[in-house]
Amino acid sequence: MKKRLRNIVDGILKSINDQQKEVQHFDSSPLPDKQKIYKLIQDIFIILFPGYAGHSEMSFDTIEMRIGYRVAKVYEDLKPQVHRELIHGCQRSGDTCGQCHRAADQIVLGFLENVPALRAALDLDVKAAFTNDPAAVNFDEIIFSYPGLEAVSVYRVAHYFYSCGLRLIPRIMTEWAHSRTGVDIHPGAKIGKSFFIDHGTGVVIGETSLIGDNVTLYQGVTLGALNFPRDKDGQVIRRVRRHPTIENSVVIYAGATILGGETIIGENSVVGGNVWLTESVPAHSRVVLGNADLKISSRRPSEPPKKEGSSGG
């Protein structure tokens, strides 16, 4: 048994030393710690939704102390993770700028300064959920239990870091939300005000999607790429528009798929369930599947036959 285990270890080490150099990370700076990023998201939620996340007994008498502590904790815990990603990027590009510590400090401080704006955006998202979902009883229910709001909240945090040039930390954040909610929003997508995802499960929003204000999506909606352009060597061309534009006040119902970087859904349009769209539609449109093949028949049990000779009297 001992010899067999030794041979197993030798075989694994040989595969690590001889093959697949691109999927290894040795002799370099450590990458961001996923578990610490997950914990940071929860700390950030306490700042974004005080009284809902973390200490439910929070009051105006203790708010200054509690928020002050949490801001300091996020700063101290997040800065080294941002620094790790910046150093990793420098090493991959062969550059040693010497500015990663300062850059990490500025990114984290900038994020914390942006928290009031994030809270204002999330306030509008909560109100959009209440306005568009008749099942919502109050704001508390939405903040506590709506997976769509949780996914959008994490997206808005991650999008800030994505806009600062980071890639690993934002993706770790949104994939954490994806695993919890079933909603997959790429941190590079641009989403406007008062955004609502109802039910949530199965929603996919691609990296270059542009979404306006007051947009509502239902479960299973995909905003995806129609194709992947490649260069002359067959390599995928990255960072080009691949995903659709959804203009203001659009509603997209369950299971709809909208593909392509040139596809635009005009404002105040409604896209029905299970629709497949690869072309633009003008403003104030209604796009639905026809009912030509729909058949409805009765499932009532047939009446029992009358007995012969019965007079019915």
C-alpha cells in the first residue's frame, strides 16, 4: 500500500512538473483568498443593509460604533486581497511598477467612499421589487429573502471593483452570489437604476450587456452572446460587444433568450416567455410566441352510460 501511494504521489508530481504550466500557480505571489472574499461580502452587506445583515439589534445609539468598526474591518481585510490581485497582474505582464500597495489602498478607500451611492442604488432596487411584485408584503421581506436582490447587491459591489480594473475579485464575488441564488451576473455588465429580477433562478447576464433603468427580468432569462468572433489564428477575440442592450422600462418574461451585441430591445417593450431573439425590436414593442400549435381539451371524466330499459322514473 505504501509503495502504491508513493507511486501515486510521484505520478501527480510528474504531471505538475512536466505539463499544463498555464494552470498552475507556483513560485509567485499568492492569489486572492476566496474564503476571505466570501466573508468580506458578508461584512460589506452589514454596511449596505445595517439592521438586516449582521446585528439585528442595531440602533441609532450604537450605529456609529458598529459601522465604524465594520468599515475599518473591511478596509483592513480587503486591502491585502486587492494587493494580491494587483501584484499577480503585474507579474503576469512582466512588470514591477512598485505602486501596487498605493493602488490597493486607493481602490479600497474609493469603494468605501462609494458606499452611500451604492446604498442609494440598492434602495431603488428594493423599491422596484416592491412596485413590480404584488406578492411582496414589505421592504423587509424583499431584503431578507429575495434572491434577485441578493444577486444584484453583490453585482453592484463587484462592478465597482471591475470598473477599477480588477478581474479575479469581482468574479469571485459574483460566482459566490451565483452559487447561492442561481442568478449569474457578470460583474462587467452595466445595469441602470431600479433593476428587479423576480424569482431569479436561471437568469444569465453576460459581460457586455447594457441594461437601462426600470427593467424587470423573470426567472430563466438569458442575455447572451450570439457567437464568439475569432481572429485569423482561430483565437476568441475578447472585450468586444457580444451581449444585447435592454433599454429603459423593458419587461422580459420567464425563459426568454436574447442574444447578440447588436441586438437592442427598445424602451417600454415587453418580451414574452420562451421567446428567442437575435434581432432588435423597436421601442413600445410586444414580442410573444404565437398560439397556432396550442391545443386545449377537456379532462372531465365521461358520464356513465344509461342502462337499457331504464325509464328514468
